Amino acid sequence: MSDHLVRAPRWVRLAVAALFTVIFAVVLVKSVQSDGRSLGFAFGVNWLLMAWAIVVGRLVLFRFPSNYYRLRRFEKDGRIYDRLGVRWYQRSFRRFVWSVNLSLVRSQLDGRAKVMESTYDPESGHLYIFLIITGITLRAAALGWWDSVAWLLLFNLLHNGYPVMSMRQLRARLVAGQRGSHVDFDRGGV
């Protein structure tokens, strides 16, 4: 997508984002109707929605209200995410996913804040996709397509659930590092 469109007036960006959303929605509905019970659909729908999130996310701000990104008490130390296997996910998929620019965190005074803010858009996109696919999964369950339900749940968790948890854990680790706790990003973190 050209930078020219990204710098266009807000109403133009909203119109183009709405057009892309309608196109992606039509493709999604047609895919569900024609191939909604296949492994390929369950995998592909995640990538279709990720493409939508990337395109539309460049045109309009995808973020939730700022209160959403605030860490909750149970998240502050990041251990809840360790127990849910987020470190395993980060180590396993490090080559394929977004990672922390450690030189930015270490060299700039506001580096931690910049890295923390850079997690907002990807987390928002993955959460939107997670919710959409959850809706598709509920529809598949209502139709009794239990094989599709299983594949949709698996791929939704891997493609969207774990990335959301990973972003939240990363912010918890950065906050812990600000408080003086040792945060080791080189040993198994993102």
C-alpha cells in the first residue's frame, strides 16, 4: 500500500478501510459457505483476517481505549503467561513473529515506553481477529461441524491468542525492568 494513501485525509482512509472490510467480509462469508469444514479453511481464515488487519490497520487506528492496555494486577509479574506457555510460544516462533529491538530498549531513555507502545497495534489486530474467529467457531459449533471447531480453536489460539498474551507479557516484563527487576530478553524472551 502506498504511503500516499496512508497520508490521505481521514475520510478517504475511512472510506478505503470500509471498502476493504466489505471485500474481505464477502470473501470470508463465501469461504465459510464453500469450504468452512476444511483444515485449509481453518488455517487460511486466520491469514485472510491478518491480511485484512494489516491493510486496514495502516489506514485507521485499530486501538482500544488506553485503559485496555494497562496491565492488571495478576499480569504484573508475567508469571500467569509463563504458566500458559507463552515463553514456549515465543521461543518456538521467534523467527516468524515480531521481536523486541533490544538496542532501542537499552540505548534510549524512552526506549521501553516506545517498545511498549509498539505492542498496542499488533495486539489490537490479533484481538479483533480472535473475536471474529471465535464468532466463526461458534457458528461451526451451532452447525455441528466439530472437526472445524477443533481446527478453528487450535489455529485461533496459535495465530491470535498467544500473540495477544505475548504482547501483554512483554509489557509486564518491560515494566518489571523499569522497577529494577532483572529482565532477560536474551534468554527465551521475544
